Amino acid sequence: MRMNRLTRPALALMGLAMTLQGLGCSSAGIAVREKLGYAKREQLVDRVEESRDAQESAKTQFASTLDELKSLTGYEDRELEGAYSKLKKELDRSEDRAGRVRDKIRSVERVGSALFDEWEDELDDYSTESLRRASEDQLIETRSRYERVVAAMRRAESKMDPVLDAFRDQVLFLKHNLNARAIASMDSTVIELESEISRLIADMESSIAEANVFIDQMGEG
């Protein structure tokens, strides 16, 4: 059967979308997007937005998992197996959200590295010294903004693993001790975990705020 005119462009776009999806945020993917008119600067802003959104989602999920853990108080022995299943699902979701945060931060760093390396290399292409200096000043300022937002993201990221480890321990302990006495022995650990999550959420909120400032400033530029 002969393809009509609408089918060929549609297939071409589908093929391109699959190629870009496969390349992800690799150097090749960044370059291909740029050739299609998606500048590195725009790619960086979009990656920062995605990282911000992933942190928002993770923040909510970590709080939800803590709430589920705290709700175990008062369960009867016969109800604990169902409670364990719910808590395990919350842990799985928290691990998934944490993985997304890590992936998004790495994608920010890959695009940022590509953008600033290219910008620095191209400073030597100027023949007008005043324009070169102006571009270099802008590079320094933009890189400084970028480093602040990445540092904030990394601080938040560094708090995730200790919290996840504590969640895993609680879930594993509950799995092996499905009785009310075991729940009572978890109380002090849950209080400590609540403090850890408060610090994690504070760092995530700080990182999200830095991301919003960066996005706004890049939009102004």
C-alpha cells in the first residue's frame, strides 16, 4: 500500500522523537536538539524546571511515607500485615521519586557543562575586545547562578539516602516483626526520622527556591 502525504511526515516525526528519547540528555542528544533549534540555554532552563518539579514530587512523597509510618501506632496485630503492605508501597514510591530527582540533577549538569564549555570556547572567536569582555562577564555571572542552583540541588540530594535507609530499616523491621510490641519499639526511631525528613524538606524547599530564581533570571537574560 502506498503511503499518503500525511503518513510520511508523521512517521518521520515519530522516528525523530524515538531517536531523541533514546539519546536522552547525552552529548549527542543535546547537540541534536540544538540543531533542531532548541538552544542549550533553553535546554538548561527546561532541565532545571524538571529537576525542581521532581524535587516537589519527592518532597510530597517523603512526607506521605512518614505519615504512613506514624499512623502505625494503635494498629492491632491482625491489621499489621495490611499496614506493612501500604508502608512498603510508600517506600517504593519514595525510592522512585528519589531516583527521578537524581536523574534530573544529572541531566542539569550535563546540559550545563555543554553550555558553559561551548560558551568559554567561543570567547576566542570575538574580534571586538569590548564584546568579548561583555560576553565573558555574562558567562561568569550565569555560571555563578548555575553553580548556586546545582549546589542547592546536591545538598537536598545528599539528604535523601539517609532518609531512605531509615525508611527501609523500618519497613524491614516491620516485615520481620508483625506485632504491636514491635510497633511500640519503633516510636523513638520514627521521632528521629521525622527530624531527618524536616531537614530534607527544608533543603528541598531551598533548592526549589534557587531553581525558581535561576529560571526567572535566565528568562530575563
